[in-house]
Amino acid sequence: MAKLGVTPTHKTVDDLRNTILSPSLVPYFEVQFPVPSFLSQLNSGASSPYNYLTLLCTEAVLPGNNLITFNVDNDYTGVTEKMPHRKVYDQNLQLTFYVNAEEDAYYPIRFFESYISYIAGEDPTDSDSLDKLRNSNYFYKMSYPDEYMIDGLLIKKFEKDEKFIAPTPAREVNKELCYEFIRSYPTAINSMPLSYGSVDVLKCTVTYSYIRYVQHNTFITKRLKPGKVQTISSVVPTHSTDELVKRDVRNYGDTVPGGAFGISNSATSAKREVEAQIHKDQSMYGDTWPAGSKAITKIPIRNRRGRIVGYKTK
């Protein structure tokens, strides 16, 4: 009987130190935010989002995905298989920020309020737009998606006292996880309660939407290219069009074989076919063109007594 699995072995202290005693800790992460073109003035100087949003982000979520499956019932007797047909991403990412109170105060709130206002076609900094917002007949026009959906939102998970090493082909996996989100933008800012009770830090929670993510620094997978499958003897092999053309050229040359498609190389046979068609037409229409064919009309010719003695064409 074949051996099942691996024979259990005693683990050493080094094995425990490298696994159970070396867990990954949640406080060590960094979120890097791309800046859309309509907020590009924030990229320069101390007001850069990297100096504020990245440091103030206190909670993040590593995204997930799942495979959508369908049931296959008839392949094996008494067995129902689940076959995947689509990969689905979470598409929602929640981020929580501490709200600062000194220089550039309330930076996270102001940043995401400006972002969402632009998506909705608003600009509270403009007096005309502000008057429209206050108007009782207010309406809005959403911005074009390519203007606010951008790439470059990154979540990086690392460990304490870690030396950051850029991934190289020689290293299958390094000690940094990196998630890159495609076409992301904020969709919601949660309400932020205030109270006279116990003193607490004001937090701002924002929900991001994205279409998918790319997880870098994964294990190397060896995907096999599809090859030729051995043909079952009971199945007649099919040939491609190129193979059929090559076979015909090999058998008949680069000309049409005699008799193919009703074509004969014999001049006598062709003449007989033409004569047969003429005889058939004469038996049906006589030796003249049928009335109305090719826009030809037959006009009868009458003698003095009114009898038809012939026809003329018009």
C-alpha cells in the first residue's frame, strides 16, 4: 500500500522559534495614497498626503477575494462537484484616521470631503458653486469616472526592525506584503460623534471602492502551457483549414482537379452542356426571348385581316 502523507517528526526549538514564536503583529503597516489631478497642489511641500494621511491612518484592512462556483452533478455517480467560473474581490476597503488639530488641521476630513465633492460636481471653495449648493433647487452633475478613479493606493504590511528589501527575481518572497488597488476612489465618510463625556481622539472612517487588487511578493507558481492531447482512437480527428489545403495541393497540385465543383476540362463536354441548356430554353420559350426578360417586351405584328404574323421587340 502506498504511503500516505509525511511521517510525523519531533519539532526542535528552532522550528518553534521560526513559526509559532515569530507571529506577525498588526500594528506594523503603512497606507500610501495617490493624489488625483484635481488635488495635485497637495503633492508639494509639507501638505503632502504622505506626511498626513499615511501617518494618521490607524486602521486598515487587508482585502480578500473568493471564487464563484457552479454545481456539476452528472460527471461522476453520486458526486456533486463545484467548479469555479469567476474570481470576485471585496471591492470595499475601510480606512480609519486620527484627526489632527495643529498645522493643516482636520486634514483627513478636508481631504476626503474635497475628493467626494469633486466626484459629485461640487466646489464649495467657489462662490458661485456655493450659492448653487445653498439653492433650494440644487442639482448636481457627476464627474467622469476617469477623472477620479486612479491607481496607486497601496497597503504595505511589514514587521518590527525589518530591513526593507525590494523584491528581486532571486527572492521568491520577502518580509513585506504589498497590496496595490486598481481604480480606487472614496465612496463614503462615516459620521463622527462628538460628546462632552470622556475625552477621546476624533477618528474619521472612510470607505474606498476599487475594481480589483494585485498582491505582490507572492510565491512563484509554474503555470503549464496547454499542449496537445492524445487523440482517442474512436474519435475521427479533425483537421484545420490549412492542413486540408496542404493535403489538396499535395494530391492535386495548385489547380482545381477535373470534375470538381461540376467543372470539366473537356471542351466537348462543356459544349454539350451549353447545347442542352439552349434546347431546354427553346422548349420553354421558343426561339425568342421570353416576354419581359431583360426588360424586353414582345409586340405582335398583324396583317390586314388582324392575324398575328410575328413579333417585334421594344
